[in-house]
Amino acid sequence: MSKMPNYISTTNACKLCRPLGAALAFRGIEGAVPYLHGSQGCATYMRRYIISHFNEPIDIASSSLSEKHAVYGGAANLKLGLKNVTSKYHPQLIGIATTCLTETIGDDVPRILQEYAKEEGTGQTLPLNVHVSTPSYAGSHMEGFHGAVKSVVEQLATAAPTKRSINLLPGLVSSADYRYLSEIMQDFGLSSTILPDLSETLDGPALMEYEKIPQGGTPLAAIRGMGGARATIEFGRTMNTNKHGSGGLSLQEHFACPNHCLGLPLGIGETDRLFALLETLSSRTTPHKYVQERGRLVDSYVDGHKYVFGKRAIIYGDEDLVVGLTAFLAEIGIKPVLCASGGKSGLLSEAVAAVTKGILGADEMPRVLEGMDFFDIAAEAEQLGPDLLVGHSKGAPLARKLNIPLIRVGFPIHDRIGGQRLLHLGYRGAQMLFDTVTNSLIEKKQNDSPIGYSYM
Amino acid sequence: MEATALKERESQIHRNGEKPFSIVCDKDSLAGAVSQRACVFCGSRVVLYPIADALHLVHGPIGCAVYTWDIRGALSSGPELHRLSFSTDLQEMDVIFGGEKKLEAALIELIDRHQPKAAFVYSTCIVGIIGDDLEAVCRKVERLKDIPVIPVQSEGFKGNKRSGYKAACNAMARLIGTGDTKDISKHSINILGDFNLAGEIWMIRDYFKRMGIEVVANITGDGRVNDIRRAHGAALNVVQCSGATMDLANMMEEGYGIPSIRVSYFGIEDMSEALYDVARFFDDPEIMARARELVQEEVAKIYPEIQKYKHALKGKKAAIYVGGSFKAFSLVKAFRMIGMDVVMVGSQTGTKEDYEELAEITDPGTIIVDDSNPLELSSFLTEKEVDIFVGGVKERPIAYKLGVGFCDHNHERKEALAGFTGMLNFAREVYSSVMSPVWHFVPRNSSSPGDKS
């Protein structure tokens, strides 16, 4: 395997900054307002970036720090900001993430929050605060997202009386995915707390009046009770828990709540692992509905297998999504030739090997590269001759250059509507993906053909 | 019902006719108010962005670069280096030990790879804190690579977007005066403050060409380093969007004695006036005659179709929230031309004079607002029963969520809205949003199954 040249500069990054992930996670908590302790631009840029995917309002508050705060510290503005958010939004919770500015000037956010509670707390009930440290120069949006989830459970979960419920920490998936996961849990008869839950907060209905804080999200009472859950299911084979811990591990450590870490349930293999666990946890067999979904999926794999077999795919994006997509593509006969991410967990290679075991032979393994940007990916693509790209919309220029289909998945999707309604997970998600991938390849062949067949 | 605006913000909202005009503006955004503003870096980045053969390297952690990747609809007729997002992607160790070495190496690597005509190096918040000496690094690489390497002092926290415009102008001022100005016509101009969104500057350049006027430099739409270097050879600076490039025009007036005029290319009225103003400046009857002919010709092409839209849109209500308030003047007039009433107008960074003028040209009851936020804007839309909201991407979901039409007039738009053709496109776009049948189904106009009676 040739080594990537080690470029110093980054061109067209394949990752986002850490506070953005935290803001997204906080958006999935009921009654919460995400808040960035930094200068105004960060919040505005991230709002714009998120809006372009979801087409939904997302209000992210900011300390709006200016030069004098950078010199003397941002404490006063953080307090003022919290006060203003409280009086305008009446939130139940304010999720505070730091930025590179406030991390570097050394603002001690926990201490400032204590002072704030002391100064403002008498005679009124303040919204809860959760804070997470998210310096943008360390890690990507995925560390920010998982870090926010971990902070939420560590700062809010209590040793609640033991219940039969299950904690589910899916990571950053689409609104449709969160909805589907909730449906699965219900159909297994499992009461569950899904944290966060972007199913409604970033995919809401048209409204008569603007909601200050959108409906939905994980209820605070449920989060408090997470310590009493029977088990936690956490998706993510590339969470570097040695370095960062995780929400699931924290719950295990503090409340002896057993943590089951699975990969994102993408494709049959990874979804079977989830359903096996759910069968155990619920002491039920998989509901008929899902047996049928799986059955139809297998049937469609058979119907379509020839159109996809041996096609070469480049998969890029968030590491866990890359792992899941690779598992799915490998199992339908597509040859993953490159798995690339801007993330740097150090675990991507191992995870790809684990999910493709038994399907890909030792000589069929894709190149797996972390810390990649789109300059690197394009250079690789030239060597690898891919038939399709699978990833978010930032690969569109490359797909256009290569004249191959881009299968849009994950976040962000900035050049199509409905990114939040893309379903990836479970048998139903695999069905969507399979139909999309297969039809894109057929369409490409049809368009390129001089004959223009009207049957496949 | 509680007031929508925070107490500290009340002075930044004016309702026409209720009280004598007064508005507070040009101040830092209030913490926690969810301002729609961005930052200094954003201001610099959007102004310099369209210079297509320059390298734009963002020195900082990845976010600042990645959120501004291909962000503008600024087109180029040649190189497209500006559409790539370059970053030093600073890491923890760089923050601790300083990022100068990494910056230098990244610059050299990228200049070798892309052979740009110049490089702009943007400072971000963190660079302002760790104290990297951008000037020194840029000077060193400039000597090494023999192209202008220019630091842009755009630390995010050092002011607002307007300070970023200033920093961008300072950066460009370092290029101006370094190119050869011979062979430039005496009837020559620089176009400042048009960013060639969806090809707008090509239209404007064509108008000037037809009038017999040479355009020396586009600043910055479809911009080229070598053109900007000789911009001081032009006889006149024609400045649109005064917020962004007025500083540069002032510097050029001071340094090179080049006068400037302020224009707008939005709407028939302002577009025509812009051409006449330029013709008047050159005081040449032939140029004026050609301008008249051009305006007549162009207006005749679009007028009938605009009348059709006007008929359909008459009496509909519009709200405007834009970055700089100068554009808002033209929008107010453009809406009038298609028979619509403007009931709210605001901007992120307007000046007191701007708002005063807006108050004068709008009807009683119109809300005028500085540095607003989603809660205020949504309440204005509801209160005024607006049919279309004009803004940028961040304003769009506020309108759509409430079932209100929307027209993107920000720098990401893909429709040309400047020039005579642009007015027609604008009317078409407003029409296609306001007249869509989908509004029949939104809650403000209909009930749905399951509504409680």
C-alpha cells in the first residue's frame, strides 16, 4: 500500500469543527437552546451550514465576544448571554459549548457557571446548564457531538430507580433515522430514551407561529432517569473511548448500566447485530414487520445484484458512517476501494476490517485513510478509478469531475432538499440505500448507452 | 403577550410614523440575542473571495475555512482557485507552540501547487490570540515566491462584519498601484462592490462597454490580481454596496486622486441612474446618448413581462432583511415597481444615515430594524402578514416555517438580480414564490385534518 503524501495544508476539508457537533447534539434535547461561548461568527456560520442541510430554523446563541473580552475574559458576556437567552427563549436547558477563542483565552466555563448560578439563582428557577469543552483545534464535529452527549449524561443523569428502559445513543444520524429507531424500540416493546433526538426538532411541520424552541427532543426527565436504565446501546465503532470516553461508558461507570457498543446499523450484517441485541434485551423475537422488511431487502438484493457487482466505490465522511456504509456496500457486492474520513480516531481501519470480515477477502480490502481532505481523496480517485462516490454533498464537485454518480448520504446535503429525511439505518434504510445505489448505476449505464434501453 | 425584543434592543427598532426617527446602530451584537451577523473574518472573506486567481488561505482551525468553502455564487470567466477552501487546520500543538511554521510551509506548498497570482492569508480569532506574526511570514514567502502575499487582519472578534470589509480593503490597497497603467482609456472605471453573483458583473460590464467605457478592474467579482494592481489607472471608481468597498474607494481617492460615485445595479430606476451618473461624470454627450439608448432598449425588453407580474402582485406585502442597508434602498424601489408594499426593512450593519433614508422612502408603519434576530424577525413577519421575505439563507427557514414566501438576495444566490435582466429575474422570482399554490396548505391559510375545532 502506497503512503499518502503528508501535505501540510488542507484543501476542501472532509470534516467540520468541533462546536458544530455539540450544537447539533444540544438541538436534540427538549426545551434546549444551543449556545456557543465565542465570537458571533461561529454561531452564525454554523447556523447557516446546518440550515442549508435541514431547511429548518436553528437558533444558536452566542456570547458575541469582542476584542476587550478576548483580553479580559468572556465571563461577563457569557453571563449576559445566558440571561438574555433565558428571558427570551424560556429554555429548560442551555447547552454551552466553547470555541477555539474561549479555550485559548482560558475561560473557566464551569466556574463562571457556578458564579452565574449564585448571582442569578436566588428567587428564580434558572434553566439547567450543560457545558462541554469543544476547542475547534482538537478533533472534529464528531468528537463535539459525542462530547456533548457525554456531558449531558454526566451532568444530568442521576441514580434513578431501576426501570426497564433502554438508553440509545445513536450518534449523528438523520431525523428519519431517529424516527425509525424510535419505532423499532416501540415495536420491540422496549421503553427507551434516545439521546439526542433530532427527529422533530430539525424536521418539524409548517407552523402558524414561530416556535422559539422547536417541539420534540429528548425529554429532560428521561435524561435524568438514564442512570436507572437496564442497558445502554451506543452506536460507533470508531469512538475513541480511550481518549474521550463516551456517554455509554459514563453511564456504565457511574450507574453500572451495561453499555453495548455496536456499529451504526447499516446494511443487513450490522442491523442483524442490533436486532439480536434487541431480542435479548426485550426477550422477544423480532416483530413480524421487521422480518418482512428484512425479507424484502434480501429479495431486492437478489433482484439487483448483477447491476452492482464489482462496482468500485469511494466512501467518505464521518468515520462511523463510513464504516457502516462500507459494511453495506461490501455485502451487496460493491467493491469499496477507498474509505476516507477527515476524522482521526485511529480506529477506522480496524472497524472497516471488522464489518467486512467474511465478505471481503484479504486481497479485496479497501484503502482506509484517516485525516483526509478532498484534495487527497481526488488524488486517490485518479488512481483508483471508482464507479461511484458515497458520501455527503461536498463530494459533488469530485463526482462531477469524474462523471460518476454521487450517492448522497449523511450530513451535510447542501445541494438537494430533504437531507434530514434520508433514511440510512436498519433494514428499511438499507432498502432505500440499495434502491438508490442500484438505480443510480443503472441510470448511469442507461444515460451513457448509445442504445437507450427501456428495460434494465 | 411579552415583548419580542430584548429591552436592550428596543432602541434598534423603529416604527415609521410612531415617533420622530431614532435608531441606535453600529454597535456590538448583544450576547445571547442570536444575531444574524457573522464576524470580521466573514466580512473579509466575502469581499476578497471572488478574486479568482488568488490563493485564499485561512490560517486557523478548520471551521472558518470549511464554512466558507464555495459559499458565494461568485462566478469566474477563467481560473476558479477561489472556489477551493484552503486552511492551515491548526491543531492543539500549533496553538501551544505557534502556527507560523505551519503557515509558511502551507503557503509554499499551495503556491507551488497552484501558481496563484497573489495570496491572501486570513487571520482568525485564534491567530489573534496566539500572536502569530502574519506580516513576517507573508513577507518571507513573498520574497521567496515572488508574488504578493498579503495578510488580512480579520480576527473574528475584532469588530463586526464591517471591520472585515475594512481589513479586505486594506489588503487590496496593497495590490493597487503596483501594475502598469499605460494604455488605459480616459473613459475608464473600476467596478467596486459587485461580486459577480450568477454572472451579474458580466452584464454590468457589457452595459459600460456599450457606452464606450473601459472597465479596468472588477473589485471583486470575476476579479483578477493583475487588474487590481492597475486599478489606480482608472478615471473613476463606481462603487456599489457601499459597506463593503467604500473604504477602498476612499483610500484610492486619497492616494491617487480617483473620485468615486455610489451606485446600485438593482432595479430599473437605480440601474439606469448608475449608467447616467457615470455618463454625467465623463461629461461626453456621446456617452450619454449611448446610455440613453441602452436604457431604452433594455427597459423595452423587460417591461411587458414585468407589467404582467405587477398585475398579479399588486398590494402584496414584502419584508427585507439584508447584510448591508444600501441594497435595501434599491429593494424598496424594486418592490414598488412591481406593485408591492414594503412593511419591514432591516439590515445587519446599516448606519444611522442609511436607516434615516429608509425611514424617509418607506410608508408609515414600516418597521425599520438594525441587527435583528429570528424571534424579532418572525414576529414582524406574523404581525405584518408578509407575503414575501427577502434575505439570505439564515432568514429563509424563518419565512418558510411560517408559510411565507422567500427570495434569496444574499451572496449565495444562483439567480442574477442586478441589471435590467436582473430586475426581470427578481420579479419572476418574487412572483414564483408569492403565487405558488403551496401556500393554500400552510397553517396560516388553512386547517388540516386533526386540528382541534
